[in-house]
Amino acid sequence: MRASQQDFENAVNQVKLLKKDPGNQVKLQLYALYKQATDGPCNVSKPGVFDLVNKAKWEAWNALGSLPKETARQNYVDLVSSLSPSSEASNQGKSGADVKVQESKDIVVTSEDGITKIMFNRPPKKNAITFQMYQDIILALKNASTDNSAITVFTGAGDYYCSGNDLTNFTSASGGMEKAAEGGAVLLREFVNSFIDFPKPLVAVVNGPAVGISVTLLGLFDAVYASDKATFHTPFSHLGQSPEACSSYTFPKIMGSAKATEMLLFGKKLTAREACAQGLVTEVFPDSTFKKEIWTRLKAYAKLPPNSMRISKQLIRKNEKEKLHAVNAEECSTLKERWLSEECINAIMSFLSRKSKL
Ligand SMILES: CCCCC/C=C/CC(=O)SCCNC(=O)CCNC(=O)[C@H](O)C(C)(C)COP(=O)(O)OP(=O)(O)OC[C@H]1O[C@@H](n2cnc3c(N)ncnc32)[C@H](O)[C@@H]1OP(=O)(O)O
């Protein structure tokens, strides 16, 4: 049920009664959601670099993009309810219960045991990523980079990890394909940048098939654990598209150019074991024990000294950052052209009219 205006006003009052300071990140989120719910998208100018507090508030609000007012209102109510004394008590009572820190419609973010979990949560559409989900993930990563968790984990709800970009993103956007391609390229660049710059260990728990951008992004993760039911598929040529998420650079580096060509140009689908043999996946587990084994292991990793892990990641990644940003920029401008090509439009239309499937 959607939150009413009255629910929202009750939540606003409830915040004032909180006994425990929820911390700066949560306060920023509350501020941003409140502004979005009452004033709509941020259209005020960005405060100067030295106005740190107002700049942080502006960035949190601006990161919500075009999130509808009603969704912001609902998210605000959900967030306050997860902070209220009654839910604090019930969370403490349930050992191992995840604490919800952000809930958008199709991305659920929880934090527990030193792990922030970002979950694709759109099983009826195989977790295909909408424009809104890209924005939600950017915000989730921004929050996770400064929250008190040690590691951040991506996974999928249901039988799929993720079926990649939602193929209706471009066809259903208002303003036509050209405007959608323009906006899509800007959004994609920011989205991938938030992975390139993410400071803490980033882990993928690949619970099932992964397609498109959910595969290419894995080259920017620090560890990738997969169920033996997972597959890895990048059908860019079939879709008249080209690689993204820096995979034109990371994949040849990880697996060599011959194997990268088979995936990125010819769309060869890999099993989890093949992806592991080629270095894209860290380790494969039998599906029957996957979840139990992997979460036990990740909880142990999350107890390691967080600063040490962050500093080690920085040492491993820092020499590549500039290159990755340049690759990302080039891939996005190439894709913007591809999305308007006849090859791509025909492929998407063909999928939508149920003539083709992968
Ligand atoms: C900011 C913009 C950035 C853009 C970045 C670009 C990235 C590039 C990519 O990610 S390319 C990859 C795009 N993904 C695909 O091409 C996958 C398309 N989907 C399929 O081929 C199949 O659906 C499947 C193989 C994933 C699953 O097949 P299955 O038979 O098991 O299930 P259904 O086909 O019946 O799917 C169930 C419903 O889910 C919808 N759906 C699945 N994937 C997508 C998708 N990517 N986009 C939109 N919708 C998708 C499907 O249409 C079904 O919906 P329905 O039940 O309403 O019919």
C-alpha cells in the first residue's frame, strides 16, 4: 500500500522524536527524500565547494534525479519506520535480521554484519535495470561508500542475477529516442563512474544468469562468487550495441583478447565454471549450498580491519582509475550513436515484439 500524505506527515513528526541519532548518512537521505517528496526534483544551483554541509545536502537531493514525489514520500515513510524505536527493538530481537537502509521499488539496500547488500529486486522482469534503478544504485553506492559497513555486495532476487538493461528504457522514454539516448549516455557514464570510484571491497554474489551490463560491470568488482546455475552473456552484437562498463578494457585484460572477443563481439554465453576459468569469476559453488556458504564467508571477511581493506583496494586500483574513466567516456559516446542505429532499433523491436530472445 502506498504511503498517504498523512503517513508522510506522521513520519516527519516521528523523526523529531527519535531517541538515537541515526547518523549523518541517514539524515542526508531523510533530507533528500523530504525535499523530493515536497518540492520535487532538485533544480536549485549547487552550493559552493566550501559550503560543505549544504553541498552534501544538495548532492543527496540531486542524486534522487526524477524520482516521483509519491515514491519519495513512500521511501521516506519506510526509512523512518525502519528507524523508529519499535522497529529498532524488533531488529535487535531478531539476530541476523537485515536492516533496511534504502528501499526503492526495484532496488533493496540492507545493512547488517558489516555488509551493505544492494539487491536487484524485479524478479518478474528477470531484474532488468530501468533508468530509475540506475539512479537508485548510484545513490546506494554513494551511501555505502561512507556508511559503517566494511564491504558492499550486489546480488539478485529470484532466479536471475540480472537480465541487463531494460530494453524498454529507450522505447518508452518521453521525448523520443534521440533524447533518451542522450540522457542514457549521461546516466550510464555516471553509473559506471560510481563503480570505478567505489572505495570499499565490492563483491558480486551471482545467484543466477547474468546478461549485458550486469556482466560487464563484474570487471570492476573486487570479487565475484557464482552459483553453478549462473551464466554470463553479453549479446551486444545481437542487439546492435557495443560494450560498456569499461569491459572493452577490463575483459581483454582479465581473459586475454581472444576470449574477450568471443564474449563481447560474438556473444558467447559462458557457464559459471567457464567464467571462473577465464578469471571473471573468483569461485563457483553448487547452487544447493551457495547462499549458506557465501554469506558465512562474507560475514567473516567483513570482520577484517576495514581501513586496511580500503587502503589495499586503493593500491590495487589507483593506477587504473584515470584509464577507466577515459574508457567509460568513450564507450558511452559510442553507445549513444549505437542506440540510434538501425541495427539496434531493429533488435530491440524484435525482442519487444517477441520475435527474438537470447
Ligand atoms: C542508462 C542506460 C544504460 C544502458 C546500458 C546498456 C547495457 C546493455 C545491456 O545490458 S544488453 C542486455 C539487454 N538484455 C537482454 O537483451 C535480455 C533480454 N531478455 C531475454 O532475452 C529473455 O527475457 C531472458 C533470456 C533474459 C529470459 O528469458 P525467459 O524465457 O526465461 O523469460 P521471459 O523472456 O519470459 O522474461 C520474463 C519477463 O521479463 C522481461 N524481460 C526480461 N529481460 C528483459 C530486459 N532486458 N528488458 C526488458 N524486459 C525484460 C520479459 O519481457 C518478460 O516480461 P513479460 O512477462 O511482461 O512478457
